[in-house]
Amino acid sequence: MCRRTLARRRRPLPPLGDASHLTAILRIGALFVPRLRVDERHYVYPPHTVHVTVANLDAADVDLDDAIDRLRSQSLPAPEFVVCGLGCSPDTLFLKCVHDVRFVELRAAVTDAFGLQRAPVGATRLFERLSFANIVRFDGRGEWPHVTVPDQRETCRELEIVRTDRYLSDSATIIEARVALGTTA
């Protein structure tokens, strides 16, 4: 079933069910996510939990309610993604999501609202255009399944601020706020 296997996961799987991380996300579960058959030790994301992380907010310097009010007072862009296949690392199997400039603008607005330092762009410009949406987390040796994902386009119209585990699992996700995107404040 697998074209190849990858090196073993570098770290143990994160704990499931611990809502200890504050995160801004965009769900992209409405897109076609292939059904995968992988080793039962691996964690396969249910389609409704597939997401792109806008920003990790654990180090926020601003009160949560104040940051959410600031976001809601702005006219925030609704970013568009083109899912263009699968990528694989020793830790995860993921959807490759090419985003537009509106995602960069949204990320900047979120990091500013929460008082976070903006992450410097690396030596390449790859991450200025590419995001990832995990669909499998590997426990042990990673697997690259024989599936293809057709190019798909989605505009995200809602930002979620959540307390969650590293999987956005149903049992550990508390939605703190939903913020409409692409509307005038």
C-alpha cells in the first residue's frame, strides 16, 4: 500500500486530550481529504479537524478578550488556499496548502493583536506561500500511502481561537472565539 517508508518519528507523539495550547486556526476540512489506511499506531486526523495553524498563541502578552475584541474590530481578509498534493516528513503526512497574500496579512493581524513577535522569514521564500495541514501523525516509521489529492481551492471565512491539544481533537478542543473573515468591521 505504501510507496515507501520514512525514518522513524524523531519525537514521541504529543499527548492526546490535553487542552493546553492556545492557537489560531483555519479549518479546511471541507476539502477532499483522502481516506487513508495506515498503521493503527498512527494518529489519523478526522476530516473536520484538518486545519492550518495561523499562529501559536501560547506566548501571548495580551489578555485573550482584549485580543479577540481587537481582531473583531478589524476588517480581516479571508485567505484562499490551493491544496496541491501531499507532503511527508518523518513526523507527519500533510496537505500542501499554497496560500495567498491575505493569509500573510491575517497572520500579521493575529500576531499583532496577541502581542507576539512576528516570526522572521527564513532564508528561502518557501514559507511565504506554503502552509501545511497535517492529516496523519506518525508513531514510529512514517508511511507514504498510494493516494493522490486533486488540486482544490478553498476560501476560509472564519478564524477560530482555540485551546486544544496538538491534534485539535474533539475531546480537548475548546473554541474561545470565532472571528468572521472577509467582512467589513
